[in-house]
Amino acid sequence: MLTVRDGYPDFSDIPWDFPLLEWQNRCTYTEELPRGASRHPVVFVNFNGKIFSFKELPPGVAEREYEVLLNIESLRLPAVVPVGYAHTSLLTAKRSILITKYLDYSIPFRSLFMGNRFSRYQEHLLDALAGLVVQLHLADIFWGDCSLSNTLFRRDAGALRAYLVDAETTEIFPTGIPAYMRHQDLEILESNINGEIADLTANISISKDIPLTNTGAYIRMRYQNIWEEITREIRVAPGEHFRIQERIRALNTLGFSVGNIEFFETVNGDQLRLRIVVTDRNFHHDQLYNLTGIDAEEMQALKMMNEIQELKATLSQQNNRSTPLSVAAYHWQKNIYEPTIARLTIFVKSDLDAAEMYCQVLEHKWFLSEKAQRDVGHEAATQDYLQNISSIYPR
């Protein structure tokens, strides 16, 4: 039995009657791609230029994981996209197979420690994983098997963003995740990651400059710092409502959107207790997309929104009137972003790729401007980037 979402191939040419590990010899569509360690067989298949991941599991497990991933997708959390599942009956045993969409431009964590190619991203990997676990817990999701192997990373404006790959043990709590389950997740995280790092250092030559001591404890500490910042309450006295906006901006800087703002009167009645309900970690992504239609990662969107905000201030000063953010966004997209991307076309493969390339140009523009002690402009930065930089960036 095969269940596939609308808009995807019917996968009729797949050799379903054979174990997954034999598909490579029986199917011309299989591809070799980097992937993390997995307890279960995984095969990548190319259908009309789009890559799908097939994971072989015990009976019934694929269907359950598929449903969990659908729920995670509906909550707009970073995870692989579920495509379908299958039930197979082989000579040896019954199995289930989960089908997901391959996460383009993703990097397994081991690749980040092999050689110097991705060295600029290594310091961001641990913070990215801590942020992902915070997102899941805010959405009342217990991961159950948090590890580096069950995570993929995608470049995001010079940093990394973490995506959940494996949801076999994941549980969703509609009435709120219990505190003890959060702590259990963190204990699993720390144990898994310390084991992975020990295995990594035993099998791969790693630069001594990369700090790997107590890695699991470090991620747990970063998780706690982010969690406390997001969930803490503040007291607002009369005339201090500006503190509400300060709090919202601080959360936006972390990349989180703000949903409901809840007020509770204090006992003496001269202060309000403020609790902000955080919704997701896509504030700048949503803001940029609504203004321009550009679909970027969160940190990429943050850098672009900073440019738009700066342009808004410049236009307001030039025209001696307040410029709406929508007007500044249109001006930026038409006169700055699109001309820059047009010059980078030969390197760009998708919207996501274009956003990352643009952010690399911004980083290069900052470097050149610091060196020249003046703003060199996007055109000069793009030209210099194309001549001297693009060939050494990881693609």
C-alpha cells in the first residue's frame, strides 16, 4: 500500500518488492548524497531532478512518523517535508517506508568537521541545534531522540539553521509539554551528542581549534539561556509601556515572532505582570516575504530587513517625510536586490540559493567598506565578489 501527497510523483517505478538496500542495483534513479548516521536503511531517489529520501522502518512506524511530520509542518517548524509512506511485504518480514523531500543545500553535521571547507560554520552548529530544541518545546513537541545525526543544517547568512530529520520518537502534547518531558529531552540530547562527538573524534581528524569538550552540556546551557529569555515575565509600572516594545524587539532579534501579549495585575495594583506568548522563529522571514515575496531563511531575512529599515530612514530624510516600510521594501527590491541577483545568476540555482548569495555579497560589501573607510556600494561589492571571492565559497 502506498500513500503519497498530491503534487508528488506516484513512485510507480520503485522496486517495492525488494529491501531498500537492494534498490541501488535494481533502480536507475538512486543517487549518492552525504547523510548522517542512521539506525535504518536510507536511499535517495531522483525523480525528474527532485530528490526524495526513502527510509525503511518496522511495520506501522513510517505512517506514524509521517503524521507527526505533517503536524510539525503545519506549525511551520524547520523539519524535512513528509511526502508519503508505504507498507511492503518482503520474503523476510513486513516493513514500512517513509518518503520525505530531500532538504536541498543541507549539510550533515559530520561534513562540518571534515577539513576546512565548512570551518566558518562550525561555531554556529551547536547554537543552531539548541535553538531548534527550543522551537520544538515552545510548540509543545517532545523530540525523544535529539542528536546531531538526526539533524540537518542549512547555511543561513553566514550562520546555520537546524532542521529536524528523524521524528520516530517524537510526541506532540496538545495541552502543553510537561516540564519533566523537556528535561528528559535535554538529558537525551546531552547523552546522544557526547556519544556522537566521542565517535567523531575517534574516527575523523579534527582541528584542535574546534572546542569539543562537554559539547552536550554546552548545547544544554545555550538551550537554557534562550528558553529563559523567551519565557521570562517582566513587571511594567505605569509610564513604562516602552518596556513592552523593548521586550518584543529583543525576542525579534532572537528570530522569534510574538503572538499574544498577556497582562496580569500585581497584588498591589500599581504594576502589570507581562507574559509574551512566542509563536515561532520566523519573524523576519515572514516580514520580508509579506513585503517582497522573497522566501529566505531567518538570518538571511534579518540582514535584508536591516537594509530595508536603513533605506526607509534614508528615504524619509531625503524626502523630508515619513516613508512607509512597504515603499522602502519596493525600492530596495527593484533597485538593489534584483540588480545584484541578476549579476549573480550564473551561481544561483534557487530562491534560497539567491538569498544566501546576496547575503555573502553584503558581507563582502561590509569588508570592502571597512577597508576603504566608506560605503563602496552594492555594485562595486558585487563586481569584486564575482572576481575574487565566489570561487572559494562552499557551494
